[in-house]
Amino acid sequence: MSLSTSVIPLVLTVLLGTTAVAQSRTPLVRERKARQLTLHAEEPPVLLPLHVAAHEVTTVTFDAPIVPESVDRSVLAPFFSRVSVHEDVLVLKASMDVPVGKEPVITVRFAGAGIPAQVGFVLTTVAAEVDSQVEVFRQGRTAQDLGKELADLRARCAVTEAGLATLRAQCALRGLGGAVLMGDVTREGVTVDYLPELPVSMGMTAIGPHVLYRSASTRALSTSLLNPEGSAPWTPGFARMTPRGPNVHGMPVRELPLLMQVKQLAPGARATVVVEWRALPELPVGTHFTLELLDAKGERGVRWEQGVP
């Protein structure tokens, strides 16, 4: 037998072994899950599992304020590259799969009175799935609570749909010619102003300039929103205009669709947001509006205390 002939089986064995190792190292594709967890005061406390995985972000939201300092970051440091704790949000990004037998345990304490006072989590890695979004409800909701929430959502959807109907009609007549036909642009033209007041942050940051476009019948506000690093993804929802002043009794609160070219803002991302509304008729002296740009849940956004009618 020649030397070259004897080497061939050895080379094949090495190659096959290398292929087997490479196949065994093929990364797992885990299903991203969204879950809801409800805490019950009458039940004994138990550790709730959170499924984390290497390089995946797990966002945990709470329906009640929490104490950020209650989360022990030191036990998470060996396994996580990002740990962000806010008033009602916990954001985790694992740097590795958690080894079996080394699962860290954390306790999140709620702020203020009420029970349960805290909730415990054990962070594990499983092969099939990873928790992408977890909502934690401190108190179980009754059928009556759910019915009220559904009614509120239906009312909000009706208001939003009315606004969208107007926008659809406008989109059907696009461009400057369409704006003229719709009466949004007249021979009086369009004026441009800037809101000098800095908006109040409600978990988002507005970056100027805050440009207000005025025509004879329409107003439009354009600004840039920044979703801070470590926050949950932000989905545009609606703008809320609330009348303020001594003579606003009977004036409705208006909710208007938010326009944004992207569907969602990732942490650290920014985008232009526009809200449009019809000009209001003569208003009582001293009337002003609070203008809020909010996410789909009506929770995170920015607010101008002295909005323009």
C-alpha cells in the first residue's frame, strides 16, 4: 500500500469529523414569544420563569411602578450585556445562553403600597423558545375590568377610524393639486411657525425643530421623536388634544392618528412624526390645548402643555 493510499481514509475521517462538529454548532432558531403573567395576592409567591437566550432582547413590562434599585444587577452581570430597569420596564439582553444549574434569580419590588409587594423571576434558557415580550399584571382583572377595557378600546378605535377616513380621502388626492381640491391649501397659502416650548418627556424625547404648518382649514405639526436606548420598542399610536381654560366646558378631547414612515422605533432610533387636524372655530378667550403624541397604548410619548389649536 502506498503512503498516499493510506492517507486518504485518515483525511476522510478528519473531514467527516469536522463536518459533524460544524453541524453540532449550528445555532438554534428559537421562536420569539409574547406572554402575559398575572400575579394573585391570595396565592403563595413562586419564581416565574423568564426564557432568555444569547443576543436576544427580553422586555418585561409591569402595570404598576417598580423600584429599579431592587433588581440585583450583580447576579445578572455574568450572563447579560444589557440590563436596563425603568419605572415600569425591565430590559435584558443576554450575552450567552444561561448554563443549566447556574440560572440567576432576581426579585423585582413594586413601589408604594399594595400586594403582592414583589415578584421573583428565574432566568433560564430553553431550546425551543425565547421570551421577547412579557407583560406582568400585579392584580388579576375581572370580567368587568376586561369589559370596560374593551369598551374603551372600541371607543378609541372609532375615533381613530374617523380620523383615518379623512386621511384616506386625502391620500386619494395626493400632491399639491389634491391639497387644493381638499381645501387644505387655498390662495391664502401656508404659513410656517415653530413651537418654542420644549415638550415634557413621557418616556420619549422630542428633537426640534417642532414645525407647525398652518393653512386656512388645516394644521400639521412635524417633529422628530427619539426612543432612548434601553427602552422598549415604540409603536406610534395617536395624538390627544385636551382643551384647557376657564370656559372649555363641553369641548371634547380629540384623538388624532400619528403619521410615521416606519412602523416602529427600536431603542436608540429616531424618526419624523406628523399629526394633522382641522382648524378649530372661534374659541373662548383664554383657551389653550395640551397636545400629547403617544404610543399605541397611550402611555409613552411627549406632551406640550401649551399646544396650538
